[in-house]
Amino acid sequence: MANSTFPLRIGARNGSNPGVIRSLKGNRIPHSFVGGFDWVLKFDILLAGTLSAATSQEFDLHTYQLANPSALGSGCLFPANVKITGSTLYIVELFSGGAVSACTLEFGDAGDPNGLHTAVDVFTGSALGYRANTTAAAEYGKHFEAAFVPSVTIRTTTANVNTLTAGEFWIGLDFEPVPGVS
Amino acid sequence: MANSSFYAMVAPGAKNGGNTAMMNAIDSAKLPFAFAPKLTYEQTIKWSDLIALTTVAQVDVLTITGTVVFGTYTVTFTNAVTGALITSVSTTVHEDTVTIGGTASDGNYDTLFVTPVPPVRARTVRSTTPATNDNLATQHAADITDLVPSGLAGIVTSASAATNVVTIVYAAGIAAQNLTCTETTATGTITASCASTTTTIAAALEALIQTARATTLAAYVANETTSTNTVTVTYVAGVQVTMSVTFAGAVSGAIATTNTGTVTLGGVGNYFPANVKVDGAIANVSTAFDVASGTPTITMVLGGTFDAGADADGLMTSSSLATAAVLETPSAASFGKHFESAFPPVVVITSDVLFTTLVQGEVSVMIHYTPVPTF
């Protein structure tokens, strides 16, 4: 028996979207819906707790969020058993403070601190707003994670991390749920 | 605190039974994540769109091959849309060479010019002096030159010699074989052949096109160059020109045309969005691009100016539009999911036929993307 076609007619642009939504809501599509989602968190260096008297510091973003429940973000930890499909970095305020002469940010987890974003210049003078992805980073491609705990690592030059007095960004982690692993 | 399962946040029923709960969770804003579904941007390009392009870049390469003979070599330019004659340029081959070969011996060395009626004979007598082939060639050139004012008037304009070879220049317009060569002694040889080559014809035609570019071709030809036996003509952007040739004898002029059309995707109501993550591309050639007669070679690439810089085939490398098929280049440099702040997708279509000759063709170009949260 040959494959049958998808049970809905998908239009080229937006004309068919309402029908798709209705069919998903009415459970008339015999497959799991796997939408894309973004886990997002706003990170402010001034809310990051005790800053390190060293030129680098890794911040566990789960710990950060639990310590800062008022911080804008997804309101929950990054979910278990999902496929990471990319990341987003948006700089709200550039990093500066004390005698720091340069500052970079890395995004990943404890096992690979720069697995999603390798060193991104976030020091005064660099660009605000969205930043390019590090598509060649080791963990950037779509892949399954059973229990991923995102982290950011701040690295400073000339002076220690605890001399920073400004620095704020949004971090996003794109993911897809995996229906069969819940 | 460990991560919790995404599905635990939604509802029981992880597989197909959970869609209703999932959609309700999204719709009711109970889900603590930004919903960012993968979307597909799409634009269709039809054959008629290519004909309507006003920025087509056309380059024709004329390659001349064969053994050059006396005659007229003409290149004609016509308007590919209206068929109207633009202009023709012609060059006439009118040089000949006579080579004194072998070992010269005493006797008569004759070149017979057959075009004049009656024929004219140029004769050089060797009786020890001139002693060598080179000297014999010099003397023979002088003997032909002596005939220029009289028997060869209007036929030959000059004759000169260098290293055993006599070069005869005919008056412009002499288009037929003009001489035969005979040698009356046993050991020497004398042969005649056309002095022009495919390279000299190419250079002559290029010079004529260059001159016409200042007048009749001004609105059509942007530049022309020559290299050995080829002439490359680059046209003014947007014009569509048909180049044709008529050459003498068995000399042939093959014309390869390359037409390049650039289509920047997007328009009112359907611009590719800013600040999204590009996540692959695909194209569906629903109707093969074709012409009335023959099969064109026609391809497309997809790319544009990315945040990281221009890359014409960053999303799709050269893929044929001549066959109905679904096209994809997963190995393209920017195919993977990545952020783009302001990406205007560009399709570049290249063809070996004029776009004006297309009679069918349709391709839907699709770019997958996901929106990013707005901060």
C-alpha cells in the first residue's frame, strides 16, 4: 500500500492556516504536533548574585532564574527530553565596569560552555540588538537533550568579572518537543 | 531542581492524542514558552516573469573554427523581442601567402592570378641567382609588385616577402580564390594558402563591433573583447539581442549565449520578514522551463546578501529548471538554521537561451524560517 497524502490541504501561504489550527484542535490529524518553541530568559549582570574575583564566570541559568523569580523569562526551567534547534542572543545593554577593557559572552552548558555561542563581544562599543548565531558551534545543530541546563560564561580582560557594573541581554533557546519521550 | 518534561506542562497524551491539549495550551497562553512554529515563505517565478525582466545580463561568445578561406564574414545583431535588424558588421579576407619550399632549383616560379580576365602570371626566373628560397621569395614579391599598376590593378594592392613567404594583399572586396601557383622545375616547390586565420577574423570583427558600438550598437552592446578565435560581446543590461553569423566556406561561427536574470523575491504583501531564523530552502519546479524547439540549459541559484555577507548560492547552488523536480541543496553554505536581521532573498537564473524564447516554466521558491521572540 502506498503512502497516503497528508490529510489536510496545505496552501502555499496563509490561506490554509485556520483550517490547520482547527484540525489540530479537533484532533483530526493522526500525528503529533511538533511546534517550535523558544525558552527565553533576560539576564542582568546586576542580578547575577556574587560575581567572581576572576576573569571568567559561568552562570547556571536555572540557578539564576530560581534566584531571580522576578526576572523576565519563560517562567520555568528549560524542559527535559527535547530537541534543541538553535539559540538567540539579543543584547540590551553592553557590558562595562571598572578597569575591564574587553568582555565576551559564551552560551552552552557545563559540559560545553560555548557549545551554542562561541565568544561574542559584548563590551562597550560593540553592537546592541540581535547577534549572529555561531552555526559552527558544537551543540548548535538540531539534537536531543535529556536534561540540558543552559549556562552563560562571561569572560573579562584586564579586570575581574566582579568589577562589571553594567550588562544585560536576552538569551533564547529554540527547541522542539519529542512526543515519544515524555 | 531538575528540568521538567515539556509534555507534563501541556497535558497527558504525548502522541497523537495530545494535539488538542497542545493547541489549547498554546491558544490559552498557559504554556511558558514562546510559540515559534516553522513557517515557509514562498514566491512563484514564471517564464513570463523572466521575459518581463528589464535587467537581464546577456553575454554572447562567438567561437570561429575551421580553415579560413577568402570571403566575407558577417555578424548580424537583431532585436530579440521585435526581430528588427540592429546592424551587421562584415570583414573580408583578402590576404594570401605564397611559400617557397623545398630546395630551389633553376627554372621558372609562377603565380597565376585567375580572377583577372585574362589571367595574369607573375614569373620569377631562377638561374643560380637568386640562390636561396629566401632570395627567391624576395624576388617573387618584387615581380608581383611590378604587376600591381597594370595587370593586377584593382586586384592586388601590395606584395612583400619575409623568410621564404610572400604575402599578397588583395583589394577589399576580392572574395574568391584568386591565384593558383605553379612551379616549373623538378626540385623546388611553391604553395599558396590564405594568410588569415580564425584569430585574425575574430580580431577584425571585434574591431568592427567596437566601432559600431559608438553608433548603431550604442544602445545594445556594452563591451566586446577578443581572445584568439573568440569574440565575447557583453550587452547593455536589459536588452535581448540575437546574434547570428554568415561565414565563408566551411568556416563556422558557434555562438554561445548566456542570459542571467536576477529576481529579488518579495513585494508588497509578501516581503521576506526581518529578524527571523532562516532554516533551509526548497524549490518546486512544477512546470519545466522550455522553449519551442530544443532543450535549454537553464539553472537557478538562491542566496543574496546575508548578515555575514553576499553569497549568491548560499541557500541553493546551481540547480536545473529544465526538468520538473523538487530542488534542494542541504550542503549550501547558509542552508542551516541561523539568524538573519534583514535578508532579501535573490534568485539568479542563468540560461543558454534568450528568456524571450521561453514558452513555459514555473518554479515555486520556498524559504523556511522561524520567527524569533521580540525583546
